[in-house]
Amino acid sequence: MNELIIVGAGGLGREVLQYALDTFSSNSTIRIKGFLDDNVSELSNFHDKLAYEIIGNTDSYKVQEKDRFLLAVGNPNTRKMLVEKLEQRGAEFISLVHPKAYVSPSAKLGKGVIISPFATIATHSVLSDHVVLGFYAHVGHDAVIGSYGVLSPYAAVNGGTVLEELGFLGTHAVVTPNRKVGRDAQIAAGAIVYSDVPANRLALGNPAKFGPKLSALSSKSD
């Protein structure tokens, strides 16, 4: 029997735990083992509410042969870092598609994706490795979501759009059809994108306007 470990015990991790219970409860080949988190006290307020605990951190946990992993961290760059770190030690990531999601039979899903309840994935769309779709998120026909992309609840990428690697859409963000969102770009909550978004930029508002490079913002806050 394989043992499922959720990487990240924060709010998203607790959501993914419930999705895993919903999805794998009738699967006799998968048992939930617990969480990995670098903050050992992350679940301190939830011990009386959860049946699962933090069993280690991402630096020192020794990957076992039957371990399988789900990544429940929302920041795309952190997601990539954690996947690479764990895969170097032999971690194998699996996908979770909630039974209340809709996935077109012609869609293609990479490894390690998480598809939340009521998310929809339309015909001939492609989700690359380690993509997360939140509650009611939508990927339109022929769209492509690059690796580590995150669509927050109610976010929508419409038909023919390309969201490159490490892209992030906030809650209720919308990308209109046939747009391209560059690598490591972010679409703020509620923003509506009508034109291509350059790499590493933040798009805000309706119609969306582009702020400074995200790397510049990050360096100012350091």
C-alpha cells in the first residue's frame, strides 16, 4: 500500500487533506500518512480537529519506497523549489483530481497536479506538471498551463490562452481568450486581462495594467 504525504500543512494543505480523503477513501492502495512542513507548529491549533500530524520537514525527511507526495503550497516558485529538493531524494509525486471536478477526456494532465472540487478543464487543454486549480477554477479549450501554475478559486483562463511556467492567478482573475501570460507573471485577484502579459510582471485591475517587474518588488522588500 502506498502512503500519501501532503507537503505543506497550512491552509491549502488542510484543504488538500480533505480533497485526498474525498478522492482516495475508496482506494485500498493509498493510505494518508501525514504532512511535511518546515514549521513544526503549523498544526498546533488543529490537533483536536485533524487525524493527521506533521511527520517531518522537507530538508530531513527520509523518503520511503512507498511514499507518494502531493504538494500543497500556493507560491509557484516555492512549489518548484520543494519539488526539486524532494525529487533529488527520490520523492514521487502523484496527482489528485477531485471526484466533483470536470476534466474533458481530451485534456492532458501532467504529474503532481491538484484539481479541486468544481474546477473545470475543457477540451484539448493541457496542464503541465504540478499545476493547481482551486475551487471553481476554469481552464478553457485548447489552453496550456505551464508547470507549477496556480489558479486560485474562481480564476479563469479562457480558450487558447497560454499561461507559462510559474504563472499565478488570484481569486476571480480572468484571462480572456488567446492571450499569453509570460513566465513567472502574476494576475491579481479580480483583474481581467485583455492583452498579453510580459514575463515576471504583475497585472492589476480591469482592464489589467502592468506593474513593475516582480523581481524588482521582491528586491525592495528584502
